[in-house]
Amino acid sequence: LTLQKDIDDSKKALALDQNVEINLAEEGLEIIFPTEFNFADVQAELFMYRPSDKALDFTTNLQLKSSRFVLPHKDFTSGRWDAILKFSYNNEDYMVTKKINK
């Protein structure tokens, strides 16, 4: 049942007028929410999955001060990661995933 919910939440995220972006930036892992979102109403959680070493996996709740959030480089080691962002906005759940090579 959760797999189907994840699929549905991913489809909803792709259907947004402006997609959520997850990119590796100079400061760290950058997450940019749509500008039409009131960032104060976004509830978000980022799960960082390290396929080669699950001991490095971690989850962080995003405390948004704007439509942009940065997870600093110091918070995750170099290597391959799967970033899984789950968020709620206006009583709708969304999910975005991105493979990261740092």
C-alpha cells in the first residue's frame, strides 16, 4: 500500500506547474520548491539513503525559511546517494527522488 502511495505522490509532484528541484550546488544539496507555494505551509522531510553503507542513512525535517533549502556538504559524505523528499502542501502529499553523486 505504501508503494502505491509513493507512486501516486511522485506523479502528483511531476504534475505541478513548477517542479521541485533537487540539485548538487556549491553550498550543498539544494532543494527548490515552486515559487507559488507559501513555504511556511510546506511540511517536508528529506531521507538520504546511501546504497553502499546504510549506517550513513539519515532523515532530516526541513525547516523552510524560503522556497530554497540547502543541506550543507558537511552533513553528508562524498559518494552515491538517493535523496527522497516527501512533503505536504495544502493537504496534498508529494514525493520527489533524485540520485546524487557527490
